[in-house]
Amino acid sequence: MSEPLDIEPLQLRARLGHGAREAWRSALGLLYPPTCIACQAATGEPHTLCAACWSGVRFIERPYCERLGTPFAVDLGQPLLSPAAIADPPVFQRARAVAEYDGTASLLVHRLKYNDRLELARALGGMMTRAGAELLGEADVIVPVPLHRWRLWWRRFNQAMALARVISAESGIRCDPFLLARVKRTRRQVGLTKAQRQENLQGAFRVPAEVKARLQGKRVLLVDDVLTTGATANAASRALLRGGAASVDVLAFARVVKEL
């Protein structure tokens, strides 16, 4: 007979605690009403897009290339590879992204990357978790694309790491940012052609010797904010595979669909 008496106070405290948290959220909502993460218009929920900005995002959904994740204009009713994936297969196994890199999507990436809007990582990372569910279901570890130490010092944070932390928290898959290091200070990729990007990234990444044992045989999900030509993803994937990874998939928030 003592069990119900022991449990009831705990249940009561839990209900009171939940009620207090809801009351606090309501009070914050009155003081700071939720707004759209893109245009600051009023929204019903925090960390979301308003209807107008949502309609401005070109989400990538099937049909798309099973390797590169680039969308097809026509659904042929079966999984297919794009001509680009057949002619020049990537080092990584599969790539997925939430949206095409234009409009609202490019605005959000730019604000996260250059305007210190770290709170955007929560919303973008949540969308990436849903878009990359297939890849996450087979991944052993999440690895963000690293920045060189001087660029990290200048920028103060790594946007890929911010996104990877959210994806890890929502998926339950461990994030290990120390499995890959950027050892070469490369030029900025903006404005470079695909060939120039590949040359720029030669030898840029390495798996540190002291962590190779943690990487052996692991299926890696490589996380970045934008997938452009795939040069960064290929260079990072190559280093991970040489370091002992079994396979590498890539998950980004946005990807450039038109070849540069």
C-alpha cells in the first residue's frame, strides 16, 4: 500500500514543474513574441519560418539523384543516378540537402555564417535532421566539416559544428568534431571554379593519428552548411576514408543545383 503514497508526491511535483515551465514560456511569449527566423514577421511558434518565407524555400525532395541529391525535373518512378554522378562519381556515398541554395535558404545560411546568428542553427539543424533521416539511420558518428584554426579564430565559431550539434542532439548519434582536422589554410572558395576548388583543397584535411582508432570502420555522416561543387565534401571524405572510415555520407542545409 505504500507505493502509491510514494509515487503521488513525485507525480505532483512533476505536474507542478511542468505547469511552471509552461507559465514561464507563456510569459516569455508575451514579452518576446515568436518571429520568423528570416523576415522577423510574427509566427505561431519560435524558431520557424512564416508562411511567406516558407513558400520561398525550394525544398529538395524525391525524385533526386541517389548519389548527389540533386533534384530531377521529372519523376521516372525509380531511383536513378544523374549524368553528373555517373560521369564523375563523388568520393562520398550519398549527399542530401534540405533546400536549393537560393532565396530564403541562402539568406538563412548567410546570416548563420557571417552575422553571428547562432540561434538559427536550431531551426536549420532540425530541418537537416528530417531531410537526412535516411542517412542518419545508417550513421555511426557525425563529423562537421572543420575550419582552419586561423579562420575559426577570425570567425569565432564553426557553423558546421553548430549544425552538427543540433543534429546529434535530435538524432541521438554521437558528434565527434576531432575526427577530422583542417591542416591547410586555403583560399576562400567563393568565386572559384570547380577545378580551382579541387586544387585549393588538395591536402587540406587530415585525420589526426591519435583519433584513428575511434574512426576505424565507422560510417560517417559529414555535416556542412552548403554543398556547392562537392569539392570540400570530396576532400574531407577522402581524408576520412584514408583514416579508416568505412563510408562517408554528406548532409548539408542547402546545395547549389546549377553547376558552377
